Amino acid sequence: SLSLTSRQGAGTYGAGILLDLGAGEDTFRSLRASQGFGLCGVGVLIDEGGTATFEAEAYSQGAGLFGAGILATDDAGSTTRAWHASQGFAGPAGFGIRLSGRGVDTHTMEDGAGDPLYFNRLTSTFANLSYGLGAAVGVRAEDTADDRGAGGGLALFVDLDGDDTYVT
């Protein structure tokens, strides 16, 4: 993705909050750095009531890098779909949480089906490196120009109730 624009409850060097408290059927679509994303700031998206669909490519749906990202839903059911570093993801010094209350939910981290967007160098198959559904990652010192690493943050994926589906 060439998108560098944060949207839908994203806090980049500040705070961004999106509250949807209506009972309708909502659809949230974005590319990267959206839907409860924090980069050196705090990003929050809260959806309560009705149903909701969230689609994003990466660094979304409760993701934090040197900041905090929160995606919280309490509705009849929600669908979240992403490709990389989303749905409760924390990078260096980050906090990311995907919190789901009641409802029947579907949470999907796309594998790329042989045509990945975020290549997984840890496997010989052509698939995405998902880093989703409660994943934290740091940066190894060997992978930086100045041999300085950074520890991973705290990632949480919490689903409190419902007959849910998880696809990775």
C-alpha cells in the first residue's frame, strides 16, 4: 500500500478517537494505520450497538507502535479482516488491544493465498506474515544499522462472549 494517511480513530503524535454509538449496520474500510492505531500517540475506535465490519490492510484494528491503539466493540456481531500487524498488535514500546464484548464475531488475518502483501521470511511458503490476533514484536539489534534493538510491546486480543470464528 502506498497510503500514508491515518484514519478512523488513529492517533499519530497525538490522540484520535472515533465513537460509533448507534444501532445501525456499519462498515469501516481503510488501508494502513487506522481503526484504533497509535503511533507515538493514542488511537481509539469504539463501536457499540448494531453490527460492524472492519477491513484494513496493516497496522490497524487495535495496533500500537511507540503508542497505544484500541479497537473495542460491544454489538450484535462484528467482522474484522486484515493482512498484517492488526487486531491486537504491538510493535516496539507499543500497546495494542482488540476487545470484543458480546456478539458473534469473525476475526480474519488473511494469509495472502500465494500472493502475499507482507512476505513471511520465516517460512518457505508464499504467505503473509500476519502478526495478528494478539501479537507483539520487537526489532532485533542485528537488523538495524546502529545495532540497537527495541523490545516488543504488549498486545492483547480479548473476546468476552459469543460463538466466534478465528481465521489465520
